[in-house]
Amino acid sequence: MPIFFSPIPRPGTLDRGPPGHCHGGMADRYIEVSLVRRGITCTAQLLDDRAPVTCAAVWDALPLGGDVYHAKYARNEIYALFPPFAASEPPLENPTVTPIPGDLCYFAFASAELGTRAYGYDREVRPGTTLVDLALFYERNNLLLNGDVGWVPGIVWGQVVDGLAAMAEGCNDLWRTGAAGETLSFRRA
């Protein structure tokens, strides 16, 4: 008898039902991710079933906003850096080194990992501190490999479900014209 395999669905590709649909007793949760100055917003669904600890930490910390940066190494990524906001850092749940368009990722970095001028940050990263990086990947062909530290797995905690095309246009504009004065914000929908 032949065995048939079906593709493994990626986060955000499952038919999860209408907004507010329940999974295991928890209603789906959504956030808005915005490039504030450009007036661009997309909507993302939290992946509570795949990254529950990270989703809870982010949800409880919202709203968050900070200077936006465009990735130098990972390709099609924008992100903002924040002081730690969880009681303890989430475990590496739902990890990836190859994020797909629409993935929201969480990273925690020690100051030594980001403390060189090569990263282009406009403020000094103090020794002994940790920074949280909340990122949005807007196009394909991303690889989380950093020349200084090697592989950098991220926690996929959300998936954009609406507005990714407009956000990708804004991210490309940010890449070409610069990020100065722009804010990346995350808030409950």
C-alpha cells in the first residue's frame, strides 16, 4: 500500500477560522505592526500554539515602539530593539534560521553580540545588558547567519495575515531612502 505524505504547513498558512476563533480554549490574538512616519500598518496573528511563552511575553508588553533598523545580514528584515520586557527570556520555541515573508521573530542579544560599530547603532550598548530584537521579515530568501557570531535562530511568534504587500513596499523604501526618524511599532489590534 503506498504511503502519501502531505506538505508540512508553515506558520500562518493553516486555515485557522475567522478572527476570534478558538484553539484549545484561547481566542486568536492579533497585533498591528506599523512604520509610523510612513503610515503603513499590517496585521499579524500571534502563533500562540507554536510559541506560547514568547507570545505571552510580547502581548503583555504591548504597546512597543522604537527606532527601526533594516537588516544588513539577514536581507529582507526590519526590526526595533527594546530593553528586556519578560520576567525571564523565552525558550527557543518555534525556531527558524530561514524566516519566510510575514514572519515576526523574537531575538535576545547580549551586549557583546551587538556592541561593535559595524552594526551602525546610534547609541552605545552597555556591557552586561540584553537587548530584545522584534523583527518583521517582508520578503523571501532570508538566512539568519551573522559573520560575527554564526547562526542566529529566531523565535517565530507571529505571522502577517493582512497588509504584507504594502509593508514590503515601505520596507524597500526604508532600505533605499533610510530609516532615520522612522518608528516600528507593535500594538494590540
